[in-house]
Amino acid sequence: MYSVRYLVSLGLVIVGCSAGYTMIIMWGITKLLPLNGSAYWIVAGIVFFVIVTVGVCFYIPRLRKMW
């Protein structure tokens, strides 16, 4: 079973890294599509949510053996 300390520390790492990747991806999207106002934030939220979800599903089982 996962400890609370493990889940909190890994969650913070995943959220922090996902924010960086979201900024990079949004920079590329805005070069292709002119997004302004609320459309930008909706797309950014969707991209962030997808990256966090994939990160949680991928990294929690794999990093358990390392930490």
C-alpha cells in the first residue's frame, strides 16, 4: 500500500512537471492556432489535466520501487 508521504511527494512532482510541459505545449499550440481569452485557458486546462492523469497512471506504480 502507498504511504501518504509517498503520494503527496509524487503528486507534487507530477503537478510541477506537468505545468512545465503544459507551458511548452501551449506555446506550440498558440503558434499554430490563435487562442485568446477563455479559449486559451480552456485548452491549457485540458492539456494540463491530460498530462497529470497520464503521469499519475504511469509513474505511481513505477516509482514505488525506487522510493
